[in-house]
Amino acid sequence: MLKNIINNPKGFIIGDTHHEVLAGKELGLTTISVTFGDQSKEFLSKYNPDFIVDSPKEILEIINRKLYN
């Protein structure tokens, strides 16, 4: 149902678990996993997020790059 509502190729989902990665991929969103939450970089990388970041600053850089390029 959400897939029919969310149709934004510039959309993002940001989270610290694999659940956000899986949901984002299902919805066609850019997935950003953060290492300053519950899971490690090694664990998150198994789910192939588009980006894995270590700081909030990196999130802003990715979003700005994707939105304005």
C-alpha cells in the first residue's frame, strides 16, 4: 500500500537497522544507514544500503548532493 503512495525518486529513508534498508528498497527510496545507532557497519552492509554513514553531517552531504545534482 505504501508503495502506491510513495513515488519519489529523490526520496530517502534513514535508519539504524536493516528494517529501514529493506523498507526503503521496497519503496524505491535511497537508503542511508547510520552507524551511530543499534547496528554496526558490518551488519548493515549485509543489506546493501545505498549509503552507510558515521555522522549526521554525512547525511546532509548525501541529501544535498542527491537533490541538487
